[in-house]
Amino acid sequence: MFTSFNSLAIYSAHSLEEQGLMRQFLEQAGIEYSVSAMDTNAPKGLYPAISPELLLTQEIDYVFYIRKKDFYRAKAHIQSNWHWEENI
């Protein structure tokens, strides 16, 4: 289970397509992750709920969390293999 004590944010995707690509990327690398979807226009709170309609119509940030023990491996993998220049 991911908690604030054992996980760190490693990447923030800004579209549904980008988060899908990052999911595949981390899965292929064998890195366990958790994703939190956040409405950038919503007031900050503990667990703001996002309706399915908002996922398609509003600007949503998808924050990827990984376990602290995997941070340096995941960071190195993302820096060396992620295609930053792609327009998503």
C-alpha cells in the first residue's frame, strides 16, 4: 500500500494520453506505481472527488507516486528513456 510515509511523487502528467503512456512505461520497467488524479481548478483538500465527466472536459493532473526504495531506479529510467520531446 502506498502512503505518504513510503512513497514519493516522481512524475506529473497533464493529459489522459500522457498518463497512459507513463503507465505503460513504468509497467514495462517493472516499477510499481500509484496514480492520483487532481483537478487543477478545484480547491485543495484531502481527497477531492473527480467525476468521470471532469476527466474528459477539465484540466486534470495525474501525479505518479512510487515507493521510496525505487526512487533512484525510477528516476534514472525516466531520465534516460522517457521521450520528453514528444507532443502529447
